[in-house]
Amino acid sequence: MRLANKTAFITGGNSGIGLATARLFVAEGARVAITGRNQATLDAAARELGSNALAVTADATDIAATEQAIKQTVEKFGKLDVVFANAGIPGNTPIGGTTLASFESVIRTNITAVFFTVQAAVPHLNDGASIILNGSVISVLGNPGYSAYAASKAGVRAMARVMASELSPRGIRVNVVSPGAARTPIWKGAAPTAEAFAALDKRISRAIPLGRLGEAEEIARTVLFLASDDASNIQGAEIFVDGGSTGSPAGAPIYRG
């Protein structure tokens, strides 16, 4: 039980990586609060997670709502030991085809909201707590059409290092988990049907050295590691969970002939 008697707060915890992490945290003994925008999926997640979970409706970009969600969490479960700033959105922002509103929406959700989530949580953190921010391989891969998303996730990495410096005097660790392509609801816009997703899966998998998409649970296990005392001397780090996409891209099936 690596998180026994600890309290965790997860934004975007009603689906995908956030929900997989919440499940794992509860299984490891934590009390977990999750936030999200969709009431139906929040209610379903709360039922699944059980009595050691609290689900609060809050848009990550609504700073007051996030502050209130943290307040509710602390009132119910006590001070925080883990924060996973997971909530984020995709966004195609190609040069020549992007509005200011669409670009700023990605930045506001993926980096501004992350900063203010951490800022809201810090007064309620126990010394020695762990903060994990959700990054992405897109921050380094140069995918066409993803300027705002890539910039937001590169910003998350840079911001984590600053936060780590600021919070080290309290023994609070700040690290980044950066997923590669994984089976999560983030693909619904690009591949809305099972057939479309199967084609997308096949195409993307050829560019991943391990030859497959990741699973939300695999990323959740890395978040658990960073949240736990197993990572007690890891500070300001970024761990890629991407099947080798950033570390050894030349090993991908597409290059094997």
C-alpha cells in the first residue's frame, strides 16, 4: 500500500489517464478527489472508486472552482499529499488556419490552469508532498499542426523545474510524466469511430519502437511511482512513457523494412 493514509487530488480524473490513476491510488490506500467537467462521467467514476473518493465538478480553467474543489477535498480528507495536474485538451493549431481563440484555449487549459491548480493546492500541501504534472511527447516531436499543444506541454516541463526550485525548501517534489500515444478519450475528435481508431492505431504504432499504443494504466503506474516514497529523491524530472518514441525513434517498425 504505497499511498496508505495519503490524500490525492487529480484534475481531469473522470476519464483516461486521470481515472486510471485514481483507481490505482485508491487501490494503494489513498483518499482521492477527482475533478472534471462532465457530471455523468464524474458520477460514474465516483461510484466505481467508492467511499475513499470524492468527485467534484470543476473546469480546470475556472480557478475559483478549482480552489473550491481543493477546499472540499481538504475538509473531507485532510491536507494533501499528492497533486496530479492531469487535465488537458488536444488542439490542432496549424499555421495559416488557427484563430486566436482556439490557440489561447489550449494554452489556458494546458498550462495556465496547471499553474493555478498548483498555486491553489500549495497552501494545503503537507511538507514532503508530491506534485505531478502531465506533459507529452508532443513537446519534443515537432508534430505538424500542434504549435499550441507543443508549446503548452514544453511550458509544463519548464514550469515544473521552477516549481521544484520554489518548493524544495518544504521537501515538496515536482515532476512531469510525459505520455506518448495511448488509448485514451483524447483521440475521439480525430478518430470518432472504432474503425477510424483502428486505422489510427495501426498507423501510429508503426512509428513507436515498441510497436503499440500505450495504455492509460501504464502511465498511471508511473504517476504512482512519482507520487510515492519510491521516488523520494526525484525532483524536477520528466519521465517519458512512450514506448521509445522520444528516446529511440529510429527503432520504430516503420524503419525496419
